[in-house]
Amino acid sequence: LSSPGIFNHQGASMVSIPILGEIYTVIVTDNLTEDASGECCAETQTIRLRTRLRENPDYLWRVLCHEIGHAYIFESGLAEILTDREQELIAQTCGSLMNQLFEKPAWVDELLK
């Protein structure tokens, strides 16, 4: 997760990160499914994180790791052969692994603004 682009759009802090050759935009918003903490949309290459996650930066990082796992599944083509349950299990596993192996990068703080 190297040197993402950081920019502001309509007062919201966003970052853009490369995932398997595609650029995903990460934004903190409340424009998500009702109970979701985070969502990944491969069609728009967008990861959305719930605004309240700013109150707990470590949890925001864990949710972001999980959603990055979904993006990898989509971009690798695995989404075409895995069930929704299998995708969720893999995203959870990848997210947990990333969270344990990597410290929260400094650029994640841009999402807290």
C-alpha cells in the first residue's frame, strides 16, 4: 500500500490506492448500505467507509483492510468463481492478515479529517 494519492472532494478527504493495477478511491461517507461499516464497489472502483469510524482509527484501518481484500478478490477475477460466503471469508482472512502484518500507514490519517 504505497504512496496513494490524497485529495479533497466536496469537503471529504479521500485517498486513491492501487489494487492489482487498478486505482481505487477510498472515501469516508455515510452513503453506504444501512448497517455496513464499509463497502467495496468494483464497478466504480470505490471503497466507502462509514463516517463514525473516524472515532476509532484502528477500527477504520481494520475495516479498510477488509474492503481491500474484497477489491483484490474482484480484480483478481476470483469473484467470478467464488460464492458470496467464500468471498466474505477470504476478505475477512486477508483483512485480518493485513491488519496484523502492517501498521496503519500514515496516509490513513487523511481519512480521519
